Amino acid sequence: MKEVIVLIGTGGIGLAIARRVGAGKHVVLADLKIENAQAAAKTLDDAGVETSAVAADLASRESILALIDHARGFGEIRGVVCAAGVSPSQAPVSTILKVDLYGTSVLLEEFGKVIAEGGSGIVISSQSGHRLPALPEEQNAALATAPTEELLALPFIASISDTLKAYQYAKRCNVLRVMGEATKWGRRGATVNSISPGIVITPLANDELRGPRGEGYRKMIAGMPAGRAGTPDEIGDLAEFLMSSRGRWITGADFLIDGGCTASYHYGELQYLKATH
């Protein structure tokens, strides 16, 4: 039996994290498309990491529970990374909320029941969650602590009709849910945090840069203090620290890592985006 790391969402960021924390452990690679999980497994297998690949649907509690059962067959779960989700241009409002908001909340709830002492969790959120204005405290509390099966029925969530707004609320919920769950994870001696990346170069991001919205993306990158997009490895470095022994006093926190894009959005050259966001 080995220590187990579970990754759901096997894109560039998730794989970068798995490479850093998977040595000597069994890494379960889960994705909605099994072929994506299998491709990620081959990459890690070829680098000397023991893996297994499974199909999993973040929007389904039953699928998450099956993923947990699979992972526990190899040993105790010491880490979980949620890097799955859909973007505003990929899905309708209902799917964004079901996957990114509800699904991530269920994952935090269910893995929080089985995470091993000394374990850690990472949720990949987004800078988009930082573009919402401050919410009323009762909405914050509901997103952080309401029963998961009631989240989608919250009036201020059920009334969302715009895909970008749905994505922003989902990502704000990720951050608040991590705060709410951190107290429960702490009773098991485990930590859980969220990371909110900005524009990170992945195959999907490269498609966007070459597509019809590419000029807007390039203008955004030029207008941020760092003057460039990020890389999956930079996100992986932060996640590795949070999941290591050096990060044991960090839990219930969100880390904005966006090259200063959010700072520029609020107070710098990117303020023009507020008209469309």
C-alpha cells in the first residue's frame, strides 16, 4: 500500500502539480475523458511515477465517490488536486454551475471525509473570482457553508443567466468553500487551499491566442505588470510548496497568481475590462 495522490482534471496545470508531488506515491489520474487521463498516465509513467487512469465526472457525486473508492484501493489518500472545470466559452450556465461550483464543493466535502492525517488538498480556481465585487455577508456564508445539494438552488445563483457571471460566481465559491471546509479538514490534520491563476499558457490558451479573441488576450497580457503569461510549472511550484511539509501552517487560503493582472484590472491599464466583465 502506498500514499495516494488524486488528480481530477489532467490538463497542463494539473499535470505540472502531479509531476512535483507524485514521486514515490501512487497517482490516480481522473478526467471526464478517459483518453486524457490515459495520456497523462503515460507521461508520468515514462517519468517513473506509478499511476492509474480512470474516467470521472466532477459534476456527479456518485462518480466522485467511485473515484475515492478506486484511490483507496492503493493506500491512504494523502493529497487531492482539483484542476477540472469548464470555461465561459465552453459550456452553458447550467453546466458551469454544476461542474465548477457544485462539483468542486462535493469533491471538497467527500475527500474531506477520507483525507489522511498530514494530507493536503488544492483547488485550482481562477482570477475571475476576484473580479466580482464584494458580496453580502449572507451570500458569502451560503457559498462557504450551505449544504452542497442546496447550492444550485440559492436564489442569487439560480438567477444567473450569463456564462461569465456563472464562472465568476463558481470561482468565488471555490475560494469560499475552501475556507469553509478547512475547519473540517483540520480536524483530520489536513490542509486545503485554493490557487487562482491568471492567463497560463496551455494548449487551450494557445488556441485562444491564435483565435478570434487573440488580440484581446495579447492586449491583456501586455497590460499586466509581469508583461507575460504564466506557465503551468509556475502554478505547480506554488502547489508543491502548499502540499509540502513547509506549507503545514497554511490552510483555508487562496493564492492569486496572475502576473498582476487583477491589480491592473482594478487600478491599472486593464480597467477598461470592467465595462465588459
